[in-house]
Amino acid sequence: MLPVDLEMFWKDDESAHKDNCFNADSPQVALGIRMSDECVFAELGEEGNPWGYTPREFRIELNKRYNDKAEKIVGKRLLKEEFPTKDETFPKIKQIGEVFGGRYEDNNNSIWLHGSCTTPQELEKVLDKVDKMDIREFMLPPDWESEKKRIFETYGKKPKLLRHVRGPVTLAMSIYGDINLIYLIYDIPDLAKRFSETISDVIIKMGKVMDEEAGYDPGEAPHGFSFADDNCSLLTPEMYELFGYPVLKKVFDYWSPNEKDKRFQHSDSEMAHLLPILSKLNLTGCNFGPTVLVDEIRKYMPRTRINGCLAPFTFMSNDENKIIEEVKRDCIMAKECKGLNLLTAGSINNGSLLTSMRAVMYTIQNYGRY
């Protein structure tokens, strides 16, 4: 294995994350990689579906065995070893795609959102229905109140807040179609704007419902919000400014009004053409595609923490020389600006090994010293 002083690395890494990875006294680039639950199968040589259901007891066993191995290779236990039982799990609430008439399907590979309309006339009917909808009544299942009370009294747990959703472009293209949305913005911009406004209104309404269910009074709930919007890359800057940007702006203005409140955008696609527009949102963090690199992001976002920019497929290939090459590139770019949280530019997939994480650590320790 590549030589890494593990004790020194983790001590320096703790300092590197301070001040949103802009700590003036940080000795090295911060490491954001902590692997993922799906990586246990390839690492341990176990059969299983990384993206499907794994029985709770088997999941706990796998993660503990994985963490035993992780301690030896990277010096830290990385994955959760406690998972809620079915009895302490809240009933499922409806998601934003369902508000717009969509249907989620788990195909044992991903959660796919099927659309609900394909023509402007059908879209108008969907929006009319959403405008009249009682969001709280639609979101929460019939047994919500009794289950919420039981779980709190038995386990002391409150419902989770809603602070992350699909980004507006990805959501809209799932509901209405990718090409359909592009034509809509060009041909019927007023309806496109209405679609955009409705998305932002629904996000805020849904978030307010979950704040209330968690016991917060208006204005007292924790701040911060994030979006995952891979499909934003399919719009031109002008189209994105009309459709996507207003949603993020309105939601961030509501949930993240203060300078240090979380404002985060993930989109692991080639969306560098949107950087000038996204820069107006004062993002505190971003995770963009593997072709959108530190030096380009920094031109527009001088104080945004960059989660990246190692390509997920490079990390999953376990080619240590290639990993070192990409991480070294990012570390060199970050020396002038800081604010880099070394992470994959997208998901960490099954097949990515702990030795690859150690290769990233080796590179930071040798080429990422500030």
C-alpha cells in the first residue's frame, strides 16, 4: 500500500475542514471522501445488490466488517453501524415529484421518477391541480399523527426536516420530458415561468410542513438548503436563468438568508456554462461534474467550498496512478485559493476500494500541503 502517516493525516484533516475549508492555518487540502454503503460488496467480496434492499442485520454486519478493514487501510471507521428498526421508522411521506403527478419506481438500480404530462395543455392542468392542493394533507399518510406520537413517546425521535430536493430542471424534465421542457421555454415562456414559480412555491410549502411536524415554530427551524440538478446542463444560460435560477434564488432567500447558511448545488454534469449564473446565488458549497475543475469554478465562486473534482469512474477503476494524477491536479489548483474538499465529482460507487481512498490520502499528504 502507498505510504501514509495516518495519525498525522487525520489530525491535519480536522483542521482543514474549519471555516468551510478556507481555514487560513490549514496544513493541507481537506478530504471529503468517506466512501458509501454500497462499497461494502466489492470490498468484502460479498453478493448483494448495492442499490437495492439489504436486510438490516446483514447491513450492520457488513458495515462493521468493512469498518474493521477501513481502520487498517485508512485509519478510520467510515460507515454507520446503527440503523433504525422498522418500528422506529416514520411512515413514508409523499415526495415532490408526486405533488406534480409523477410516480417513483425503484428498479433495483435507482429510484426513477416517471412523468405525468407531455403537452402544454396537460401541464396547465397539472399546475392548476397543484395550485389548489392542500400540500400537508397530500404529503402525510393517514396514520401520520398516531405514528408520529408513538415514535416520539417510544424513541424520542422527531420527523426529519426537508432541506434537499431534486433540482428544478431535473424535476421538471422528469415530470414533463427533457425535450418538452426545452421547447416549452422557447415557445411558451410564460407557462415555463409559471412551472418554475410553482416548483419553488411547492418546495417552500413542503419544507414548512415538515418544520411544523418536527415541532418548530415559524422562523425558528434550522437554515440551509441543497439541490441535486444533473439535468441543468441541458439548458443554455438564458434558459436556465429563466427557469432554474429563480427557483434556487427564491428557496435560498427563504431557507438560507444569512451569509453562512448552507446553499448547495450538486450537478455531476458538464454545466460550466452555467457558472456565471450560479455565482449570483453565493453558494457555500458545490459538487459539479468531473470536467468542471477548481480553476474554472474559482473564476466565478471565490468563496464556495468545492466538493470535487475526482471523476467517480477514475476512483472506481482503482488505478492508483490515475487517481494520483487527478488529485494532484486538483491540489495544485487549490493552493492559490483553498476551499477544496477533495471528493468525487458525483457518487462513490460499488467497486471503489479502500486502497483508492488511501491513494487520495497519499496524494494530499504529498502534493496537497498548503
